[in-house]
Amino acid sequence: MYWYIPALMASLLWAAVVIVDKFVLTHHIKDAFSYQIIQAVTFIPPLLFLFFCSSFHGSLLLGIMILVLGMIFGLAFILYNKALLVEEVSRVTPLFYLTPIFVILLSALFLGEHLPPRRYIGIGLMVVSAISVSFRWQNAKSLTFSISPALFMILFLDLLIAGKDIIAKFMFSYINFWTYLFLFVLGNILVRPFLLFIPGIRSRFIADLKSLPLRIYLLCFVNSAIVWAGFTLYFFAVSITYVSLVSAVPSTQPFFVFVFAMVLAVFYPELINEDIAEKSAVIIKGIAAVIVLIGTYLIVA
């Protein structure tokens, strides 16, 4: 169970990051591309820290592969930012926790990892929870609903995240997780400035840059440090146990996000525009968060 502590801490840190992301995207940076480019700058301090923790004794080919993987994710998380722009934060976050399904399939196929039945039940509970909060019930009597516009964006991102975790677990046999993280962050940083070659993105980025208060820049730097602290804890856990187990632990994040979002909605409702007026929606989110915790217990117990 030693691996569970850093994985759970990563989940808690990422829950705080989601709240900050939602706040910045709602009130200060309206364009997902602009936010990704600004984050490239705020990732530099964590990159320097990881550089001094790394040891470069692995294969050049492995290093290039990790760098390319980081570049792919540097662009892919635009989908996450766009999802936050069109949906409530407590609806977006649980959609990430379909990732364990993909990890289970890929880890069994490529790494030969297999889990006991109770852990599959736990993962099933998390999937039910994630799907339930992605529905918008339109009419309680007729039971009609529409699917959240964030669902398909995050599903694609879930598949990419699962692939990234499987590749990371494989590479930890040849390279330590500090070096992996350094190259992964470097890839994230290198690819994002190329977005500025697209005229529309460049003009929106310049406009956002000019209007951004200094305190928001500082907030973004702190947020990025928290992001990569979470990744460090997460990949440390991956390096010492089954990736299929570790990937399920961040499913506790919706519970943390739900608590953070509800507290902010009560005391600072203007910060993240979280809807608490509709009691049925709040109840569904609360039940979903509890189901996630039950599922997580079945996975790690």
C-alpha cells in the first residue's frame, strides 16, 4: 500500500489544479490555445528542477520517444481546456476517470497485468459514476437527457492518457522516472510555441497576454508547479507497482473537486460558475463522488 499514498496525494493536488484552471479560463483567458502557450512558460521552473534530478544514461531512441510523447500531450490537453470552457468543472473532471478502463485493457494486452474480480467491479463503479455526471437531465418525468459536449473530447484524451501510462511503465525498466518526467515536460514546452504560427491563435494570444493581470501570471506559475508535483508523485507510484492499480487511484479526484467546488460555490460563487441552484444536479454529483470512493476502495483494498 506504500504506492497508494503518493498516488492519492497526486489526486489531491490535481483537484486543486482543476479548480484554478476553471477559474483562469472562466475569467481571464478565454482561449484554450492561449492558455496552453502561457503554460509553456510556467512549466520552465518545474523543468529546471527535474533536470537536476535526472540522469541521462538511457538510450537516445527512448529519449526521443518520450520527447515526442510530451509533444503530443502538449497539444492534446487543449481538449481539456476546451471542455472546461463549455462545461462545469465537476462534470468535466469525472470524465477523466474512464481512463482506468483503457489502462486495464492495454496493460493486460502489452504488460501482462491482470487483476482480481473485485478490482474490476471497482473500476465498473467508477465508470458508472463518470457517465452519470456527464448527462444533463432535461425532464425528470420523461427521463430525457442530453450528453455533455465535453464527453467525446475527454474520452479521446482518456485513451491518450492510458497509452501514455502504459508506455511510461514499460520505459521505467530502462530509464528512471525523473528523467522520463524531464523529457516529457520538455516535449510539452517545445511544441506549444509552434501554435503561434497560426495567425488566429497568435492574435488571440497577444490580446490575452496584454489583458492578463500580474497576479494571474503568478497564479499560473504556482499552478504549473502543483501540476508537475502531482505528476512526480504519480509516476513514482507507477514505477513501484502495477500501472493498472495506480491509474485507478486518481479516480478519487472527482470527490476532491466536488468538495472544493461546492465550498467555493457557497462562499465565492463568482469564481468558477459552479451550479448549485439545481438540487438534483448537486445530489447526482455527490452520489457519483461517493460511488467513486467505493470503487477505489475495491481496487486498492
